[in-house]
Amino acid sequence: MKKEKVLALLLTAAMCATSAAPVSAADFSDETAETVAVEATEENPEVEAEDTESDVVSDAEETEPEVIADEAADDYEEGEVSVEADDVEAAGADVQELDFSDEITAEEEEETDEAGSVPIKGTVKADGGSISGVIPGRNNASYYKIDLSSAGGRLSLKGSSTEYMRYTIMDERENVIVRDYNDKNHTLDKSYELTQGIYLIKIYNESDSANGSFNIRTYFDTEGKTTFQENSNDTIYKASPISLGQKILGHTAINNTDDYYKIVIPEDGKYTFTYRTRTEGAGFQPFLYDSSLNEVEWAMPGDAGSCRWEVEKGTYYFRIKEGSFGAGYGRGFYDMVVTGHTHTFSSSTVDKATLTSNGSITGKCTDCGQTTTSTIYRPASIRLTTTAYTYNGKAKRPGVVVTDVNGRTIGSSSYTVSYDRDAVSAGKHKVTITFKGNYSGKVTRRYTINPKGTSISKLRKVKRGFKVKVRKQAAKTATGYQVQYCIRSNFRGAKTKTFRGTSFTVNRLKKKRVYYVRVRTYKKSGRRTYYSSWSAPKAVKTR
């Protein structure tokens, strides 16, 4: 048809030049059109041939040539085309250079002519929908609308037909996406990966009249909405910007075979480009291009991959392409992420931190040779979890807490702790903390085990005094005892006496006077003496 229209247009231009008048739609007779059509058919007899096999047709093949022809025809019908006589020869020369290799068949022409005016017989649910009926003739095809506007995915058609049935899947602008067929009395079971959008399904047969019946059920599988709008990044010039570590959900389909992503690599090194299919049976092939659009890396197709590529600092384009082996292979959803280079430091130099100064660790990456230096912060606080205990006959060993100058805890693997051999007796005890690993130095901390208290077991009055007896305590907690007495219950102005045995007599007190009495233990350790708390007081009246 395209060739016929162009030839007709040139013939009209020649006629216009002869009459030196603009062409109008009325000047072009049906007889002339028939003559031109016959000539076109003789020159290209294959125009009427039909391709009955299943095929996938791109937008460019199906719509662009027809749009050009339609625009020319519209201009002619409106009387806007006028050609000077001198231009006829040049126009004829241009015709010889036109490529008619993509000329569409009569069937394709019919579908294109119907664009924008097809009657929609009904709307079918994407998942769980059902359509059935008589298979209409080619000139009276049935169109059904199916809505995939929320997300793209895999549309499956299952059913059967009693006669040979053809069907076409088109987008909402009626660009053909898929042409397929189902044989007589055959089971229909086909799946098509489609992008997000509105689609039409055209049902018809090869004859001019209805013939046979069909039934189709629809099924739809999707992983949801992609990170970027589908078809928004299908060329390198429309690549979607991503960052390191950003997780991407993408989708390739019959009408979207490639996705491009733009990423800035901050420094030289090895980076990992990871992708994984989320659709059964799908696989993908990755490519990497530099800022000059030169291909620098690629990998074989597969359903998952982790490409660790060494690249220099700069801007790059990462391309996910459907796999190249087998029809439909590679179409589906995928996850993708680009992770930064991880340095591996095999050798390092350690300058240990001391009790008074910070240290450092200098390492070198085995992959890229980059060196890095980190600070070892010195210990700033070294303390015991408990500094005072009361004797109970068991060993007392407090824990150790070490923090650096930033308040962060230094783990116990960085030091050892040693205690006195005798950690049971009352008195002062020593803890030694010795640093190791990235730290050096030694420090001592002390804690106290106080004597266990005693009590008054017997108190009796004597002439101008009293005699007190205390409960005996173990030698590890008591060197001796003290007794304190006073005429006041608050022991203000009290007097204290020390004794080694378990009883003691106080004399030379006032006659017939009430005294308040209490006792405690003491323990000598080195040059220091440690005391328990006082017992509960008791009262006694002298004679």
C-alpha cells in the first residue's frame, strides 16, 4: 500500500504540472487508482503474501512506515499538496531510492487502517479472565481490552479453538506487539512478557466469515511495580541514575528488551554488579559501558550473576539485556544492585597504644594497593566493678572495665587480669591489668574485703562497770574486737576499748548508771587496720 500511495502521489504531481493547477481530491478518479494498484501488484507480487507463522513485530516495523504513508495521503485529501513541473523529475528520482523491503502485507495494512477506530467487544481481567465465542472473519475481528496499567508481567493465554484461529496483541495505540495462532482442535497455552500498560487482543480467522469457536482464559504473574517506570530507560541516553548499594527491581519484556542504568564510581577499584532473576525461566546478560559509551565489560547470559569488575573512577552505564539463547529467554523481572569495592588488607603495621598515647594500624589492600590508617585510642579509664566487699569466707574477685578516650569499651581480649593469691581474707587486695595485642602497659587497681561484724552474746553488770562477751569470728576476718560504751544512745562522746579475746570488762564507771554498749571486729592487714560495722547496741546498768 505504501508504494501504491507514493506512486499515486507522483502520478498526481505529474498531472498537476501539466495543468499548472493544484491537485484536489476530486481530480483523482477510481479508474486511475485501479491502474496504479495493478502496476504496483505486478512489480511486487509478494505484497499480498501472508505470513501465517507466529512472530513478534516491533513498533518501528509495524507503525512507522504506515504513519508516513497516512500523513502523505491526508495532505493529498485536504488539497494541500502542490508540485511544480520542475520538481517532477527530481521526485521520480527519489522514488528509485525508497526501500520497500519493509512493505506490510494486506493483512497488516488492514490492522493499521483500523487504528483508533476498532470496536472493543469487552474488557478482560488480566488474571482469571475468560473470553469465548465464535471465531470471527478477518474483516470482522473481535477486540478485547486487557488492563496491565498497575504493573507489567507475564500474561498467559490458555484454552482451545475448534478451527484455526489467529490472534494479535497490540498496545493501546494499536501497535502490534505479538502475532500468534492456534491450530484447529489444539490446546492453547502461550505466555507473553509485557510491560506495564493497556493492551488489546484481536481474535479472527483466515476467512472472510466466522468459522469455529474458541475459549481463552487469562493468567497474570507479576512482581509488582518496578523501581523506574518501564520503557523509561530502554536506551543508554535515557539511563536511570542509581547509586552504590541501591537495590533495583527491573523488568524486561517483548516490548522492552533492554534497561540501562547510570552510576558514578567514586574511586578506582573492584566493584560487584549483581543481578538475579525473579521470574521462572528468565535470564539476562549484563554489559558495562564507560562515559564515552565504549563497552568495557560483559558477561555470558544467565539467570543470576555476580560480576566483579575492576574499573576506574568515573561515570558508567550498566545494561541489563534479555538473554540471547531461545525465544523469550531473559524476559521477566530481576533484582540488581551495584556494591562498592571492599578492600582486603592482608598486611598491616601496628603502632601499639599505651596508657598515655594513642596508637595506629596501617594496612594495604591486596587488590588495589591502597593504604589506610586507623587510630588505636588509648585506655582512659580502668576500673573495678566492685571496690568493697564484706568477708563471707569466699574469694572475692571483681570484674574489670576498660574504656578508651572516646568512651568506647576495650574488650577483655586486649588485656589479662590477675588477682592476689588470697582473695578471701579481710583487708586490701590487688588486681593487676596487663594489656596485650594492639595495646601495651600494666596498671594496678585495689579493692577491700571488710571484716565480718560480730554481736554481743552476753552483757552483765559488775561493780561500777559491766562485762561484755562477743561472738567469735574467724581469724581471716578478725584480729580482735572493740567495745564502745556511752551514757547516750546516740553514742556521742563514747569511749572505745580494744581487746583480743572474746570477753572484756569495763570498770571505774559511775554507780547505778545506764550505759549503752556495742561491739565490732577489726582486722590488721599490712600497716592498715580494717573495721567491721558496729553491732546493734544493748543497755546495761552498773552496780
